[in-house]
Amino acid sequence: MPEEKKKAWVWDGNVPTNYKTKCGKALGRWINNQRSEKAAGTLKDDREARLVSTGLKWSVPKSSWRDMFCELQIYVAEQTKDGRPWDGNVPTNYKIRSTTDGEEKKLGRWINRQRSLFQAGKLKQERQMDLEKIGLKWLVSLHISWSTMYDELCAFAEARREQSANGNWDGQGPSNHKSSLGGWVKRQRSAYAKGQLKEDQVQKLEIIGFKWKRTSKKKRARKRLTEKRARKRSRQSQHSHDCNINKHSDSERETETPLGGTVEPETSSEG
């Protein structure tokens, strides 16, 4: 920082929560701990006095609505810099580093709060207008199309076939039901069991070999073991067959008549 700016700079009495010193000390979290102790009445008097002498503020106001809106404007500008239109949404877990105090702001959660206030009729009119003007959508579809997830399942099945020794897919989806595809597969089975799945969707799933009942891990393990043993027996059988062929070929070569030669008749040892 230039010397002139250093002289003009005034500390606001706060340290960003995620701030660390050059040597890696979590100063921001330490400051939060001191505030917690102060609020609980457990901070020693001499420590409190030393912290106050530095200009530390015990309470820091939360980001104002206008500050967060400015962060949203920055986000939208970033999303549309290549000429692409903004989809009117911010992912719930999206965080942005504030341009004013360097703090990490949960912009996605803030957007969700604005939607909740709007749906409850508690969002101020001028704020609603500002958000709509920038292109925020009040309702965002959380469901990916069926065809998109079906394509993802097809890709998953193809990958499993390539990994399998026999080139087959067991008709099961991802074991992790918390994944997007795993959860979708679980919903298809549930809808099928209730008779709620469309006929064309049933046919598409069955064509690729999808199984409507999920097999347990133990059953899948036993099946893999059985297949492995079958492959081993097949290799052993093939090896035995090849050996027999080789022995038969060697025997034929031993009794084969030389080209252009004659077979000598056997002579009797009798008189």
C-alpha cells in the first residue's frame, strides 16, 4: 500500500472472519472468539482494555441490504461478461468476497431470503423493483428434465460396460443415493412401483437394461465373485483344450508318412 494511502487509511474496528496473517495465524477467528468472551462476560479486564485501545469494535453491523445488492450486481456482471444472459438465479451455496470489507458473503442464501420475503409479501416494494430490474427470478425450477437425467444414466451404464470384464451392466445406478443421478434413479423406481411412471419412460429404461429392483451390496459382490470364477474356469477349460489339440497334433506328426516315402511292412520273427 502506498505511503499516502497508509496515512489516510482508518481502521473500521473489524477483522474479516477468514483473515489470516502472513504466518498463517487465523486472526479473524481469534477476534470473533474475543467478542464471544466479551459477550459472555468471561474476557479478562486487562485484555479487554488492550483490545479497546487498538480500536476494536465489539459489535459489527451486518451487511446492509444495499451492500448485498451491490454484490449481486457484481455477480450478474461477471455472469454476463461473455454476452450470455443471466438465468436469474444464484446457487444457494454461492459465496462472494465482499468488495467493501473483504468478508466472505453468502450471496446465494441472501437471494433465498429475498425470495422468502417476496412470497410472504414482506419484501419492500422498492427492493422488489430493484431485484426484478436486474433480472432476478422469483421462482426457479429445481428439477432437471427427465431426458437430461436419462442421458446421464445412459452414459453411466456405458461407462460400467466398458469397465466390466464381460461388457455387461448390472442395471443398477450409483450406490450413492445422495448424488443427483442416484437420487433420480431411486425416484424412478419408486414411481414405477406406484404405477406413476409414463409408459415411454419405462420402455426407455428397460431398453438400456435398467433393473427396477435394487440389489444389495452383498448380492452384487456375490455376483461379481461368481462371474470371476466362471471366467477363471473358462480360461482353464480353454487352456486344457489348447493343450489337448497340441498333443493330438504332435501325435499325428509322429505317425505321418514322409513325403515320397513308403511304409515298410512289419516282418514276422517266426521261422
